[in-house]
Amino acid sequence: MIRHVVSWKLNSADATALALDSATIRAALESLPPLVSELKSLSVGSNVANAGVNWDLCLVADYDSLDDLEAYQVHPEHQRVAAVIRPLVESRAVVDFEL
């Protein structure tokens, strides 16, 4: 099994905009599990500690294999969600590891 972890630092400068953008991203990502069969589990959460230092939002998703992760990356529904996320993000970090 492959665990895919993505953390984002959002563009939003104030707490209200940050919360709105986080909710937008979370809703978009949480729409994916019933649409992408390769996606076995997905969790999304906003940072609750050390605002301004920690990353703002994190995704943890699991796939049976690297091939499934790669299929997810190019899936049209993932591409749709990525188009929602990209303009809201300052930077991101990704780690994929085997469980």
C-alpha cells in the first residue's frame, strides 16, 4: 500500500480567507473517493496549531500500488480538483511512502 501525503501553505493572508480557502479545498478533495476507484482512503485536515509556522492544510490518501497513485494523478476528477486548489496555494510538499 502507498500513502500519499500532501501539505499546502495557502496564499490567504487573514484567518477568514484562510478558513474559506481551506474549506473549499477540503470539499473538493472529499468529493473524490466515490469518483476515483484507485483511491482507497482519504483524510483532509486544517492545521490547528502554530499558525503561520506550520503548513495550513494536509491530505493523507492511500492506494494499493504506485500504479494506482499514478492513475489517480491523471484521473480527470483529480485534475478538476487540482485546478481548484492551484490558485489558492503558495507552496506544497509531497511525500509518498510504502506502508
